[in-house]
Amino acid sequence: MRVLIISDIHANFVALETVMSDAAGRYDTVWCLGDVVGYGPAPNECVDLVEAEADLCVVGNHDWAVLGHPDLDIGHFNPLARAAVEWTQGQLSEKSHNYLTSLPAEPLEPEGADGILVTHASPREPVSEYIQSPEVALENFSYFETKMCLVGHTHRPAIFHWQLRKIYSRRGRRNGIPVTVDYLRPYEGQCVRLELTELQRLILNPGSVGQPRDNDPRAAYALLDLESLTWEQRRVAYPIDLTQSQMRAAELPRRLIDRLTFGS
Ligand code: ZN
């Protein structure tokens, strides 16, 4: 099975359509890691497409914010994000509302994909924690048991590689088992092999479709091949100005419009 992994679409339908056509023919199923809405100008279009195409989708913090979920305090959002959430609330169709409400917040293990956990933010705090450093990743490895965990939320493609190193003394006595976590920022087109020994595990982040924040404005996504066991990082340019003119027409905050140009 080949899986198209998309995350943090944030109502950027132009970017989402570009990703879908870029990946066409290369996947059998779609998993979405949440934040379908928030920030962008086309929430219902994005929800409709995700609902139609994705076999699995978890809820993100912006999805929760738009739904007014009691476990999410919108007071923690910056004013621009909050303005976008409020605008989205006024746009959301009943159908979209129902779909977002149906999405699970708890991490889940997709059927037919042994050893993989899927969540929006982190295994420890599934809707809200940012895994941006090896230190935070290391802590999170003890909050799940599968070999791999897929996360979004940071809007930055990343791979955290956990490794248990068995060290023996010259007499063959075990000298402790230090754990290390390496951080890799995958480049466009990089294909990472996922054949893991019993001493290795991974946290993988495909980056954001609709609002990249790694200084690369192109839409980010990943292709996970469960047979050949590979993770391919993809980047694709999309007509950013089209999304921006939709945002201007919707009178969304200027800074949210501008940041798409820079991927920041
Ligand atoms: Zn997001």
C-alpha cells in the first residue's frame, strides 16, 4: 500500500489541489494529519476534498478552535490566527462542521499498517505539542510503542531518529544503554528507507500543504510506501498568488497573506 500523507492544509485549496495532482497515480490511500481549516480562504472546499479522499484523518488544534471545542482555549492563539478562526466559523457549512466534529483527537493506528501511529501534534499531547527539537522528540518516544509515529502541527518537514545503543565493556559486560535522537530535515525528493532494527524508531513529519514555515513556500507532503518501506519527502510549487487573492477578497489578515510568499 502506498499512502499519500498530507497535513496542515489550513483551508488552502489551491495548494491542496496542486498536491493531489502532483501525487496522482503514486498512492492508493490518503492519510491526513489534521488542521484541514484555519488561516486560509477555502475551508469547505478543503474539508470536502479530504472527506472524499482520505481514509483516515485526525483532528488538529485549528479544527478544534473553529469548532469551539471546550478543550481548546482560543485565548492561546495569536490575534491573527484567532481572526482567521473567527472568519472560518462564519464560513463553515454544516457538512464541514459535522465532518470535523467526527475526527478523532486520540492517536490511532491505521488498519493494515502495522507499527505506525498517526496523530496531529505529538503522542504525549495529540492536539497541541510541537515536536521541533530532538529533546522534545526523545521525551515523546516514551509515549508510544509502535516503531513509527507520524505527526504534523509544526509545518516543517522533519525526521527524528531514535536509536538505542548497546555498549559493552571489553569484558563483554553491558555498560548501559544510552538512547540518542538524531534530527534530519529531509530535502525535496529525499527518499528515506524505513527498514528499522529493533533498536531504531522514528517520528516523521511531512510538513504543511497550505502554510509551510521552513522558509520554503512550496507545498509539502510525503509519500509513504508500506511495501518498499520508504518515506519520500515532496515539495511542489503552487500558484500562491491565487490563494492570496482569495484571502484578500475574504479580508483575512494581511500578515497571513504575506507569509505564504516566504513560507514563514
Ligand atoms: Zn497547523
